[in-house]
Amino acid sequence: MMKLVKYIGIGAIVLLSGCGNLDQPDNETVNGGEVVVDLDGQSIKKSLLQSGISGVDNNTTVYGYKAYKIPYTTTDEQGDSVEASGLMVVPKGLPALVYTKLGLSMVSDDHGTIFANQESPTKLASLNNAPSGSSVILTSLFGFVTLQPDYIGFGDSNKHYHPFVLKKSLANATVDFIKAAKQFALKNAITLNGQLFLTGYSEGGYAALATLQKIEKEEEMSVTMAAPMAGPYALTLMAKKVLSAPTLSVPSFMADVGYAYALTYDQDVASVINEPYASTLEGLLDGSKVRTQIDAKLIKKTTGADGLFNPLFVQGFFTNPNHWFVKATEKNNLHNWVPKTAVRFMHCQGDEVIPYALSTLTVKTMSAMGAKNIALLPVEKTMGLPKLLEHAECASVAYGVAGNIFAQTRKNTVGY
């Protein structure tokens, strides 16, 4: 069942439903959730081939894809309960022995940065009735059960602000969904084997590492391996680099950080973000707009009277070691602890949004602190690619690398 996905085209990672009409069977009754996608492998393979997705040909095994939306309860940064949702995708068409005896392995996959609620995993699946995103790679090409929490602020919790790159609530949303998915599997006769892998890209890479930290601290479950990808693990350093640069490459990302941290740490948004932008952020970040729409309403100049960030906020961050944002980013750093689980960091060296150097720093810091089983895989070199890849185009390739490593581990331990 091993395969090496040389390159999965970005079309597969964005939305498979744009590739043509896929027949969708009638829904069915399940215990504790609802079916939102149910497709056989041949239908998915046909669509991938018609789209000319690199790495998929007539000899590629493609598994069916059955996705369930599962509601569950999690906890936000303030400790309040939140009714949330997530997507559990189960492969179809594996050997019968997998479903009856060997059991399915799970990958918890935390999604990257999104802004529109319609981009969340359960909404994408429900609206399009078709496979989308990284679960196509992890489930249909590698045969894993893929778990994708929407996160607080999306899906069923879209009335709540999204706690962007805040480790407590991201980890809570992920761990609580893993628990909910295990209970859902028990209720619906889905045989799992206990293997759990963690991954995610960009914000999802950060969330995956936060999830591993929480799991190891609480010791309620075990993780086979983690593969965080292109995450901003060293937040304090990342903030220093961004706030000292004259312009912002993606202003919506940093505006979201400023907004989420201000709300979480009880600060006035206008003390972080300049007007006229501060008063517009609640509407811009309410889940109704995509990133390009938000960027168009913001400015790329980093700070100053006519910049995005309040110059007093920036000055305080750089001159006062006890500034609230310094302390907040330090609290949410993830590069400076010692994982016991095997961790394979993945990052493209051409990343222009989240520098490769952040992953290098993370591995060096963890190793110096005593971590034994960690490594950093440069994606382009690992795949033998002739050019460096930027942040967006790296994602699908990185998922292929992660899926391959997870599948090899499963083969060596479970036997398929």
C-alpha cells in the first residue's frame, strides 16, 4: 500500500468538486453526525485524471471517500464551552481485513489559515458534496481516516471570533475533536487500530504542534508521529520580523493576529491596529469574506500614522520586555519545549510567508533542550524538485511527503 506521491497538483488541495460532476448518493442516518460526502474511488480517480493532477495516473490506487460532519464541544481561550464541528473522512475500498481486524489509522489534520466560513472543512464538504483539500491526499491516496476540526470561529462556532495562532484553543479544538471522532467510530462500527498521526499546514502546522504539546502534557492518548508543516512556531521572533519590516506581504494575516490577541488579552483593538482599519476588523473577520477581499480593505504599510499597526503598540513591543504582546507571544511560542514523540517538521525553503528559518530554529532549540527524535525535512530537496516552492504551492507537496512517511510507519507497524 506504499506509494510515493511525487506531486499532487494544487487543484486537488483546493477543491476537487471543480473538476466535474460527481454522483452523490442519498444521505443516510448515522449515530452522532451526518454524512456529507460519500463517493467511490473510481469516481474520484476519474475526476483527478480528467483534471490532469500530477502524480495520479491509471495505475494509481484511489480509495473511496466518506465524510461525516460531527458536532462536539470544546473550550476557548477564556475557558468557556463552545459548540464546534469537524469533518471525519473514512476511506472506502481498502482490503476487508483492514475493516475487520487490522483497523484504520487516523491522521489529525489541522487546516491552514482561512477567513471565510465557507472555506472550513465541514462547510466545504456540505456545500459541494465532494472531496476537497488535504483529505483527498491523506484518505483517497494513502487510506487514512482524516480528522479535520473546523476550529473555533468556523463551522458550527462561526459566531465566535477565531483565536488565530493561539495555542490553547487550537489544541483544545483538535484534541476534543479526536476524542469525539473516536466515540463516533465506536457508535458507528468504524474499526480503528489506535494509531494517531498529527499534521497540518501553516496555522495548521502550528496547531498540530500545539496539539502534540497538549497531548503529551495530559497523557490521555498517545501519538505515533507528528509532522507539523510550515508553522509559525516561534511567534515572538516572527512578530519581531514582521513588525520591523516596512511592508506586510499579506496584511490580513497580521491584522487577524492583532485582532485575535487583542480580544483574547482584553486589549482595545484600536490600541493595536490603526484607524480606520481597527473599527472595520470585526466585519472583515466575521467569516463572510475571503482573504483577497480583506487584503483589499487593508494597507500594506506596517506601521506609522498611516500604517496598519499603531506606532505606540509597535514601539512598546520593541522597547518594553513586559509589554502585554511580548508576554502573549512568549506564552504561545511552541519552539522551546521537548517532544517525546517522533516529530518530522516539513517546510519549503522558498516559503515567502513563514520563513524556513523558523523551522530550523525550532529543531535546533528543541534538540539543544534534549529532544531526541526530531528532524526537519526541506520539502523541495526531499522530493528532488528543481525549484524552490513558495508558501501556497508547497502545501500539497508537503502533504504528499507527510502521507508517505505516515504510510511507511503504518506498513512497518500495522502491516498494510
